[in-house]
Amino acid sequence: MDAAERATEERNKTALRRLFEDAFNTRRFDLVDELITSDLKLHTHIRPGPEGLSPGSKGFHEMIRWIAVGWPKSRVTVQELMAEGDLVAARFIFSGTHDGWLHGNPPTGRDAAWNEMFFARMRDGKVAELWHELNIIGILQQIGVLPPLWEMGRIPPPLLRVMIVRKRIKRRFLRGDRAVDAWRTAAISREAAD
Amino acid sequence: MAVDTRREIVRRLLEEAYGQGNLALVDELVADDARLHTELPTGPEAPSGREGFKEIVRWVRSVWPDAQVKAEDVFVDGDRVAARVTFEGTNLGPLHKYPPSGRRGRWTELFIFGISNGQVDEMWHELNVLGTLQQMGEMPDEWEMGRPPKAIVATMKFVGRTKRRLRERRSAAP
């Protein structure tokens, strides 16, 4: 491997590390645009609203702001970073306290931590395509939206129905100023940032 | 060991063993004491070692017997290998207590492997199990899910505990 290739790989790893440590952990969201391309293709399970993310770098902004609102004191600890050519992969631990709204569910104040992975294709030192994998079931269990007894088996369909109906009723009656779910809070913080 | 050998180990392990159920390949490519970290709910005990990897393969075949795994990107950095795969399969067997839905699902999975002496000695495996259950029609959208009432959860835990105790008592009896 020649020195130029090695330098590119190091630069790519650094970009991903800065995305976690400089942009997310210190909430310097203005740095994000230095680290991702404006036409970023983002593949993630994170949806800051029922309708999903906007295309391009805007979607990434929506995602991290929503996470920061749902988990205000959260941080990412990089466990592993690797690179070859224009590809980079990262394995990290996300840890935080659930002090914000998540999927329209109120804060629980619970501490939680889990593993996640990024897999990225880079272009000119910036992330051009990003795959993001995490297990959302584990998170919903840690904050008590899904009962831990899922481990023991299937959630009985009647209980699932109760969960859905309760949610719909809450949505209908709490819509308005009291229903400050994370999506709306994120929209507010986005406007403030612009 | 050449970079391409490591790449090939992972590609074969994913496509032929994990995807097609070739257990002999697991013997060849996975170390006896491999450390495995997977989100797959294969059972109450987290799988570990070569036997654990076989357990994962058997479990995947039982839930999605026609599974197809395509290694889209595999890259090597030192003795670590990262992979992005597309998994596609029809849910024809039970997953936990979820009955088979007959539905076809497709999703991305990410892996990081550690390799030494020509064998995988560590695996990190991330995927969104919630998404797979949603594709099976077993789980609603997370935006549709409210927290279950505490009283119901408490009742279910109580019923579960009682059932387990009764089962244990029955199996303990001569």
C-alpha cells in the first residue's frame, strides 16, 4: 500500500471520528457540513417523525438533532474505526439518559446504552453514503416502551392493540402545545440554528 | 496472510455459511473460542464460540429457510474485516413465539470480524430486529407504539413467572 492511499484512509477515519466526537458529542452541528457531502445517501432506521428523513445532508441534520433532543446528555464512544480505499466502518457505544421525547413518548429519565455501527463510502474526505445499523427493539425495551418480557415470547396481540390505541388517543388529545414531541422540538431547534 | 485471503474468509463465511447453511465451512473458518456479539434473538443465552456460530446459522435457516445473503462490500484493515450485507428471505419458520408469516423480507446487516490464524475469532453483528419483525407484520411502526399500561405489564410478568414456576415444579416432580 502506498503512502498516498494510507493518508486517504487516515483522513477518512478522522472524518468519521470528528463526526462523532466533535460534531455530536459537543453538539457542534455546524461542523457536520464539513464532514458529509450535501447529496449524502443515508440508510438508517432512525426516523424523527412518522414521515422519515429529508434527502441529502438535511436528513442527517434532522437525525442528529432529533437524537440530541430525545437524549440530551448522550454521547458516543468510538470502539473501533477501520478503513480501506473509500470505505470506513465504525463500531461505537451510544450512552445517555432518556430525558427527552422519543417517538412521541414522554421522557423516562432512564439511563441506557447500546452498540451501533456505521459503514460509510467516502468522497473527497467526506461521507457520501452512510449505512447505520442498530437494534431499535433493545432501545424501546430499555426505556420501557416494549416490555422486557418480549424476551420470553410474543407480545400478545391484545396488548399490542392496547399500546397502539393508547398512543392514538394521547396523540389526538395532546396535540397542540402540550404535545411537544421530539420531532417538533427538533424542528424548533433547527429553526433556531438556521 | 494476504489481505485478499482475509476478505475471502469473510465473504465465504457470510454468503455460504451464514446465508446457505454450510456448517462444514464454519468448522473451517471460525475459531473454537470465537467471541460473538449479535443482535439476533437466537435464544435466551447469547451464542459463543464455533458452536454458537453454528447455532446462529441453524436458527437463521429455521426462520428463513430460503435466506440469501449477498456481501455487498467487504474490506480489510489489518486483522479486522468489515462487511455490509443484504439479507433476503421468506419467513417460513417461527421466530421465538411469533408464528411464521410467509412474508418476504429484505434488510441490511453490518459486521466486523477479527481474524487470526486464518479463522474468525471475533464477530460484531448489527441489524435492526424491530425492522425484521415489522416486515413480518408482527410489530407496529415505532411511531404507533405507546408505552403499555403498567398494570398489564405487571400482570403479564406475574403470569409468566407463575407459569415458569409451575413448569419447574412439574419437571422436578418424579
